[in-house]
Amino acid sequence: MPGSGKSTLGKQLAGQLGIAFYDLDDYIEQEANKNINDIFREDGETGFRAIEHTCLQHLSEQQQTKVIATGGGTPCFHENIDYMNRSGITVFLDVPLEIIAERLIQQGTTERPLLKDKTPQELLGQLDEHFMLRKPYYRKAVIHLEGPAISLEHILNELDAL
């Protein structure tokens, strides 16, 4: 989910392992030469998801070992979760929605096309709706970490156990 800590923990994990880190949304903006909001406005969610799928494949096919932080919806389209599971080890950060909403409000939602211009109550409702639709995809992840404060140590322990 957005605000679950994917980018923060992904950077920490990559740093700890001494490997490259990619934020898929940043990569999409670089490849498309426009920001996510513009892609959504000009191409709609369907167009964005097609670009996202192509960029995910490009990043995954690179030979180097890496950590990729995807967008919250990435696993749910174009069979991306199955592709990601075949290409690497997936991690689902299952953070309570109330905590995610607090983080997003603090960060601001103007750069998040599916969440911008929402009141705190609307934001929590939207997060709940997204989570219910996305949960079946998220549950396909190889590693499932649950809690309000998932740490790098949690991820490293799970990776060591594989």
C-alpha cells in the first residue's frame, strides 16, 4: 500500500546488502519523461498501468541484483505479482491502514493521483477500498510482514529464513 514504507525500507535493504535500489515510480517518470500525475491525467490509469508494467519488466530483466520498490497498485495489474514472484523475492508490508493514513497526511497526497484531494476520512475510506481489492494480490508475496513498525531487521530475518 502507499505509505507502508516500501521506498524507505527498500533503500535501507539495498544499502545493507550493497546492491542497487530502484523506486519504480521514479523510474517510470524518468522513462516517460513526465511525472505520474501527468501520466494519469493524459493517459488515465489504464495507460499508466501499461507503462508501469513495461518499466517493471525492464528493471527486472537487468542482470544486476537489486531492490525495487513498486507502487501500491503494481502487483494488481497485468499479472505483475506473478511476474515479480518469478523474477525475485516479493515482500508485502502489511501496515495498519490508520498508520498509513497518518503517514500519507503528513507526507501530503498531492503527488498521489488516486489519493489526492481527499479529507482524512475520505482518505481512510479510499485506503480501505484499495486494500480490500488489492489484498488477494498482496497475499501472493513470498514474504508477508505485518505490524505498525516493520523494520529492516524484520526483512533481513525473513530473507535469511528462505
